[in-house]
Amino acid sequence: MLGERAPSRLLRPTCRRAPASAVRPAVTASSAAKQWDEGQQRNHTNAAPGDSRRQAAAAAPPPLHRGVPPSQPEQAAGLSNAKARQAVQQHAGPQLDHKAAGPPQQQAQQPQQQGQLVQRAPTKQHQRPRQQQRPSRQQPPDAQQQQQRQQQRWLVVVEGMSDMQAVRRAAPGCDVYVLGTATAADSPRVQQELSAAAARFRGLIVLTDPDVAGRQARQALADALPGCLHSFLPSSLATAGAATRHHEEGNVGVEHAAPDAIRTALAAPRGSDLARQAFTRQQLLDWGLVADMHARGGREAHRRSLVCGHLGLGDCDGRQLLRQLNRYGFTAAEVAPA
């Protein structure tokens, strides 16, 4: 009971050693082959006539070392997977090696045996020769025809993107080059690009804003590209009538001009000639556009502003106005209405 002591046989379990006959011997390649041969002989002797299941089991290859013939079980036993595959390839012959295999025609003639891989010849039904490939639907235009079309068109040079949109509204399909800013006209890269474009197109037409920055950009392009033409917009036709998100009321620029005004300016471009001397200082003095030395209190600046706005030159002093009139081919008939 509770006070009794448990028998010693329960407290000390005994570990008996198994007899030598009960220990399973290690299975080696030679013993496995021997057991397989004995099983084959047993199946042949015990198989009844007509027992197809036993006959099929006897004729089947051994489960050990699949793919290795019974004559070489010891050769592949205990080897690694790579060495076992190498042993199988050596027994199967060179047909397992695709690189060492013969032509596809010879392989197709040989019957496919158990444990052998036959390399098939590649089919050519899905391969299309290069000469039979479908040509692209969109053929590129002829370079010579494109060059001829460009030589018949003018390239308009403007300051900003808004100016380009205004020119495109006035002349759809017109080729436009955007400087980005008025100061970009002094850039050697921009001047080099415009010089290369002048060789491809019929010519360049410079259309800048009728202000001081536009006049300076026009002068820089005229000095770098003597063969380009210039179009002028009157300030009264290129002034913003109301404030917008980008400009205040009264801002001057090509983007504020009407399409008719832009078409009129592009239809009458002017050349640049530094040697022209059609106007003199005395004429400007007679028109009241400049004053005598030491003269004060006149309205010459106001009159010059009106003339420069009417011609689209931007604000100029007396010397600059004289240079602009002579260089761009203005006449006295054009100055007189201002």
C-alpha cells in the first residue's frame, strides 16, 4: 500500500542484450545483389502456371539502383548522385550525352530503348526566314523629300512657349524655335543650333517681344546670324488688356497679339544691314525725337516712345533709335504716321 516499498524489479529496469541472431546484418551491394538473385529464383520456382502477376514481378528490374542493369549493381552502390549518373551514362552509351551525339537523322533512325535519351531534330516549321518577314506598316518618309519640304518653309524664332502657342494659332503647322528666355540669344549653343537649322530650312524669321529684352535678343541674333529676317509687332497690338495668372495688365508680348496681327508681321519680314545710312541725327532732330545738347524740358522721350511702340522696337534712346531705323530698313513713310 502507501507505506509499502515497491519491489526492486520495478525500480531497476533491466536492459537485456539482444542475441546475436536478432541483429540485422548491414546491407551491402553484394548482399543486395545476392538477395535479388535468390528472390528471382524463388519467384520462378513458386510461380504457378498462368500467374501473370508473379511472372511480371519476376521479370521487372530490381528496385535498387533504378536505371542500372543487374549486371553492375556493385559499380553504382554507395556512390554519390553525380557519380551514379556518370555510371549510368557510361553504361547507356554516348546517346545520353547531347553534345557528343551524332546527327539528328541518325538518332531518329535508332530505336528508343529503356534508359536511353534520344535527341530530336529541331523543327523548322516555326522559324521564318529573314526575307519572308512581314515589313513594317509605317515606312519612314524619304529623307530627300523631307529636306525639300523643309527648304520651302521658314523657321520662326520666339522667346517663350506662350509665344509659340500664339504663332501656332495664327499659322497652324508652322515650324517654331523657342529660345526659352530673351537672354538665351547670347548663348553659343543656341546660335549654333539656329545656324544649323538655317541650312535645313528656307530661312529664319525672328519674332521677339516689342520691349527692351526683345530688342536686345533680336540684336544678338542679328549679329550672330546675318542672314536671318526680322518681323516686328506694334506694342499696341501686343499688349495684355486684362490681368492673367501669369501677366499683369499692360504686359507686352507676342502671346497677347491677335492671330491676324501675327500673320501680318510674318508676311512682311525685314533684313539686317549695318552699312545702311538712310536716317541721320538731323532728321530725328527735325522730327522732335532727339534734343539739342544741353536742352531740357522737351517731350522728346515721350515722342520716341510712341515711335518705338508703333514700329515694335521697344523703348530706345536717340542713338539706339537711329541705329534701329537704319539697320532694319525702315522708311520715312513708316516713321511719319507715328
